[in-house]
Amino acid sequence: MSATNPITAVNNLLRTLSRLECSRLSDACKPVELIYGHILCEPGERIKDVYFPNSAIISLLTPLTGYPSVEVGLVGNDGLAGIALLLGITISPVRMLVQGSGSALQMKASVFRKESQSSRAFNTKLNRYLYKLMAQVTQTTACNCFHTLSMRLARWLLLMHDRKQMDEFYITQEFLSQMLGVQRAGVSKAASALQKTGLIRYNRGNITILDRNGLEAASCDCYSAVNALCSRAMSGASRH
């Protein structure tokens, strides 16, 4: 992880604030480049910083003794990693792993706590994001229990596509197996099935989304269910 020159915030959570508020909060952050595979925080560790991804992707993982880690959440430019601080909790419940290299804004935990308490607009945005993340985590848990690996892989690729906003990205089979909590052989079989139907191209860790609509059809209902739930919740909140 390395510092970069100052950049304009493209994190959507910050951008939806007023221009003045977005500028003020961005100035309280340090622009950084997050590197693929880097662990930002482990479960049980104190959260020292929060990260607002711009082009980076951060995976939230739950490690289990004797089993592969399982991804329970994915953070892109729609939110932030370290949201437990909003609840007054300083210890991370998850491993924060950089899933996609890219830029982010890093804010000290002490600054985040102060800003989330003093700025009503910021606090409101954070609470709405927390709801969206909770919806994602709970749906992912059910999905991992009941749906086929091929469906789960399609759902995960859609989540990455939404947050990366690019048709091409890089991830190894080893990382995919961690994200989905399965053996590499299972990932290879599921990826091959999606490739044979012309939905993706997968070669040496490079994934290209070829048919977004087809991928949505191949996914389980969990992807659309979370989107619909969050859309209804946000729509209802905006009327109050």
C-alpha cells in the first residue's frame, strides 16, 4: 500500500454528499493505492483506519479453523471498509482483504468516529450503507448454504462487475476458492461451465464478462433480491 498524489473522491458514498461536505471529508483522508492480496485488518485486531474505495475492491472474509475462509461481503466504491466503528466497536469482526488493486481514501479511525458523530448528513449515509451491507451479508450466508457453486460464482462476478465497473478484472483460482469457500477444483469446474455458455472468458486469472444479462440469468435470485430490498429501503427512507 502506497501513498499517491491527491485525487478527487470518486467513492459514491462520499460523492452523494454536498460538494462542501464531500470536499471536507476527502481532505480528512489520505489517498492510497491498495495492492491485490494485501490484508488491511484481521479479525480481532483494532481498526486503525477506514477505507473508502475508489477503484479498489475490498473483500470481507470470515476465517474458520480447519476450513477455507469464506467471503461474507464485498466493498467497492459504494461504501467503506471498517463500518464497525460506526457502532462504537473498534475491533474488526472480519478480515479485510484487497480483492482488486486500485485507489482508495484512507481515514484515521479517530477522525471517522468524530465525523460520523458530528455530521448528520454523513451519519445518515453511513447508516444507509450499513443496512445495505447487512442485507448483502445475510443473503450471502443463505446463498452459501443452499445454492450451487455455479450460481454463486455468477452472483459474485456480478458483484465484482458492479463495483469494478469494468468488464475485465484479475483474480486467481486460489482467491476465488477463498471467496466462495470451496476447493480450487470446484472453482475451475464452475468457471469452465460459465465460459462454455459464452458468459465469461477466463484465462490465467483474467476474467472478462462477455454477457452481463446472461450472467444475471445464470445467477441465483440472491443478487436481484438484495438489490430490490436495498432499493425499496432507500426509496422509503428518502420519503421521510
